[in-house]
Amino acid sequence: MRLLISAIALVALVAGTVAVSAGPTKRDPNAELYIGWPNDGEVIKKKQIRVWFGLRNMGDYALGTLSSCWYTAQLDNPINKRFVETYRKENGYDPGQYASGTYLYGEVLAAAIGALKGKIEDKDAFIKALRAVRIDTLRGPITFDDYGNVVGNIYIRRVEKKGGQMVNTNIYTYPNVSQFWSYNPKEFLKHPVWSRDYPPMKAS
């Protein structure tokens, strides 16, 4: 089924009859295939083929699926509980990583702006304040490394059904995960980064 969906999508893209979206956006009313997320307030023609991604649109075949991510709506902390409760009231379903990510960015910005008492005109000072952020967020505690990348929890999630809805339940937490994982950053950066030639392919 997944292979069929991929094939349909590829053909539609080449033919120019697909409206692709990663969220609420104005859709081509003449498109024959829509790939994206539902519930964006727009009407889809009955003749259009709908390919919707998102856990809430999956069937029981997804139960037991494992995944890793920095977020799940099931996280048990006060900030996330408030966020999820409000999001559900306004949208009718649980937030995913895109909605939660937007809120998270706001949390980080608010912390940096607060540290500067609202004086963000100095660009260098603002960037320094952003990198110095150390706060508890809806995804858990976060900091930033010396290279400006976030350090935070990564969750191993299992799809379960609760209250008749599909959810990603956290079953294990890797705390304080950086972009380097368990590697020493200085040793890691001694090697070529994002290279197709490293490590070299071994000849058979």
C-alpha cells in the first residue's frame, strides 16, 4: 500500500496534478491528488485522491510502531499538559511536532527576550542570549551547545490506542542528546562532515 501511494504521488508530481502541502496552505483547486495534512479548513473535491499523513489518520495497523522524536503529546510535564489541553480545545486533536515546535520556538525567544529585558536591538547580544537559554519547555529541559544547536531529550515512542485515539506513548527517554550523540565533538569534527566519501566504502 505504501509503495502504491509513493508511486501515485511520483506520477502526479511529474504530471503536475498534485497539490503538496506540509500544513495549512492554499491548495490548487484543480489538483487530482492532495498529499498533506487534513483539517486545514479547505474543501477537497470528491474526485480528488486524498493521501493524508498523521497518526490520527492511521488505522490499527500502526499499533506497536516504534519511533524516535523530540516530542510527543503524551509527555507528562505541566507545560506540555497546558499546551495540549488548549490545542485540543481549539483544533479537536492532539498536537504533533510541527505545532509543538512553533510553541517551543516561542518559549526560547521569550526566555532570550526576557533575559535582555526586551532590548533586542543589538543583534550580537540577542544571539548570545538565545544561545545562553536554559529552560524547561513543553518537550522537557533544553540548552544549546557551543555550536548553537539544541541539546534536549529524545523520546522512544510506541503507538498505542487510548480513549479510542492513536497516540505516541513515550517508553524510553534519552536525556540531553546533542547533535554529536555520544561522540566527542572535537574528535568528531576532525573528520569530514557530510561527506559522501567518508567513511570510505569497503571494496568487497
